[in-house]
Amino acid sequence: MKNRFKRLIRFSCAAVTAGLLLMSSSPASAAFWGASNELLHDPTMAKEGNTWYAFGTGLEGERGLRVLKEGSGGVWTVQKSIFTSPLSWWSNYVPNYGLNQWAPDVQYYNGKYWLYYAVSSFGKNTSAIGLASSTSLSSGNWKDEGLVIRSTSANDYNAIDPELTIDKDGNPWLAFGSFWSGIKLTRLDKNTMKPTGSLYSIAARPNNGGALEAPAITYQNGYYYLMVSFDKCCSGVNSTYKIAYGRSKSITGPYLDKSGKSMSEGGGTILDSGNDRWKGPGGQDIVNGNILVRHAYDAEDSGIPKMLINDINWSSGWPSY
């Protein structure tokens, strides 16, 4: 994400511990779960037992990736960050990375939790996606699995905003990308969880300055659905981020929006463009196929980015909530 560090500096002092304001005691029946007052950007969620954990981009001055845990009464509390000490190999690929890492994705697959994350240089596509694994979220212990994929100034893509997705046959894939030539997809080896085979291009905005990123893919009722973030993040209430989507019969595309326009040609039907309070929603993840988590900037609280959570309704053949 090209403007990510601006946001981190602006909001680094704003985090406070507070609860998730649940609209229902049963998340499965709640269209809108609520909003956390705890600062979190580029959120992803995973559940261990009856406990939810949320992960996001680290804060300026706070090493590593940010971790929240949902406790009794829906109260989210800050946990120990992941990567409080930098890994030695990061500087081999990204010499000028910052203290924090970006846009993690966490999913459970084949007996482990897999954590993909990005290390990058502001405004450049000198980037790397790394991988860590754990058998338990509650332990807070993560094993470094090393480099997954990198990009340099010689590439026409940016290796950040990773997203693990599992196809209908149980095979793992990794989507990623930000600006440049858009969103990429590659199949992963089931054992190493690292790329094997071709790199596919599945979405781009050639006439809009390349302004899309943060892919999320899920399979529902015969289609793969791709969500991305359009436009500008990281500017508080002046952010123009919005969530767009399309669908395809094949995980490798083409993804078409509701009008039939290909997302590789700038297409994308808008799902969420915010409202008077919640500005610039994006950095989304689709959890368990039926939950949408994303950040938005709270106009009623100094533009602080907070985590919003909704159930997704697929009954029309397209996502809504």
C-alpha cells in the first residue's frame, strides 16, 4: 500500500482498550456485529475454540503486527505483537523496511494457523511477503517459515497485502497486490504453503492510476468472489477507500462485476463506500466465507481507524449486508 506509513504516524497514539459493541448476542444472526474502539488497520480474524483473535498492520513505534483478543462481553484487548524483534532475512529483500509489518492474513489449514504478512518500503514495490505458522493462537508463538514471494523495481507488481484462499477442491492459493499492474494470484504447495506454478493477473485499474489493493477471495455456490479496495487509504476522514467485488467460475478469473465488466479492465461493483461516520472502508478480509471484516475511519473519533464486522448475505448470488 503506497500511503501506509502516513496513516501509521497519524494514528499511533490513538489506541485505547475498549469493547466490541455487539448488536446481537449471536454473531451468526447479526447483520452488523459492531465496531471496536481499539485501533486496527487491515484487519483479519481467526477463531480458536470459542475465542476470536484479530490481527492487523503494526503501529508506528510499535514493533511487529498488532494482535487483539476478544474476551468476555465482547471486549477486545491488545495482546503481545508478533515480530517484536525483526527477522534477520527481511533486510536481504527490503533494506529500508520500517518497524512494523503490513496487512496480515491468518487462516487455519491442514492442522496449523498460517500467517502471511508483508514487509515493504514506503512508496516502492521493493517488498516481500513472509510466512509464519502456529499450532495455537492463544500461545502467541509463531514459527518463521521465511520468504514466500518478493517484488523489486524490475517487477510490474507489488508483493504486499497477501491473502490465503482455499479453492473448492481444498487447494491453497495466495492472492496479493497493490497498485502497479494490480492483483496477482498463485497456487501454493500444500506442504510448504509457498508458490508453485504460474502467476495470474486477476484485477487491475489501468485507467485509475492503478488504485486497487487488498484482495480477498471466497467460494460460494459455484462462484469465486473477489473483493478489493479501490482508491486512497490512510488519510483519515479524507480517505476515499471503498470495497468493490466481482465473481468468476474459475479462481484464476476472469472476475466480472454485476454489469459484466472484467475486473482486469477496471471493473468492480461497489459493496461499501462508507457513510457520514465511517469513512474510507477497506483493507478487508472474508472470514469463513460469511463474515466481512475491514477498517474504516471514525469521523466521530478524530478519524481513528477501527475494525468493523458484518455478516455477509449471499442469497442474491452477490455479497450484501
